[in-house]
Amino acid sequence: MHSKFLIVPLLEGFEWFDESLQLSLRELGWPQLTRPESMVMMHVQLDIVRPADIARSLRLTRQAVHSTIASLVERGVFELADDPTDGRIKIVQLTAMGNAMRGDAQRIVQRLTVELADRIGAEQIEALRHAFSQDWGAPITVRIAGGPGEEFAAQLDTTNIARRRSPNKFSRERQEKMARAQRS
């Protein structure tokens, strides 16, 4: 985890947690989850339960998220239910098996945190908790010199540039839900 770019160790840290969690869940006999399935599961834990909202938050196509959800429904982890605020929309819910898996996952994450504290120090864990619990504000656009210029302009698909999504509007909502989840 040596990079001058903060985003690299952030990703590596997340991957360490997720891979350790998945290995531990498999050891207990739970179904193996892919990284996208794990990400969808985390969003459901944050009460982001509409497939379109999950897709928007993960910046994936709705089709990809629906396929991921369908796989988890097929394996008995999720079920689809009518949205109580709009019956035309389905929401994702954990089944009894999904809730049991979530309980084991929460206990595993607690143990992983203790193990990580043994490896890097409890003070480092608290520093991480403190840093990540701060209000980072809304995502921003940083302006720098550069860009594709004439050299690459012809290679760019201008229709994809025009369809580029705006910053994730669920960032604040996700932060609030994560804070509530940590308190409970």
C-alpha cells in the first residue's frame, strides 16, 4: 500500500476488508459473493433499496444492477417487494437467510477491525475512523491544465462525453445512512 495517491490505499484497504469478509463468510458456508454483489449488499444495508438508486450510486447500468440483484434473489439472499411509496417500483429486501448472513458479516467485520488494530495499531484505526467520519462535503470538480486536446479529440466518442453522469447525488444520503448504521 505504497502510493502517493490517497485513492490507491483507500481502494486497497476496502479490497482487504471485502476479500477478508468474503473468505470468512465462505468458511462459514455462506454463498460466495462477487465484488458487485458485495457492493449491492452494502447499499441495501445503507437503506438504498431501489435498484435504480443503487445503480446510480454505483455508477453502473440499471441492467447490471438488476442482473446482480437477480443472482442474489436466486440464491435466497434478497427478495423483491413493492415499494411502499410507489407500487410500480420494486425494492430489495433481505430474506431471513440474508439477515442471518448480514449478522455473521457484521460480527466478522468487527473481528477484522480488531485484527487490523493488532496489525497496524488501535490508534491508527481510530485515526481512520475519525478521518472517514468527517464531512468531506459534496464531490467536487478540480480544474487542471490538460485534457485530451487535438491529439486525442478525434478518438473520443462525443456521445459518451455528453452522457457523462453528474456527480453522485447520493453521496450525502449515503454518508448519513452510514453514520446511522455505525451508531446502531
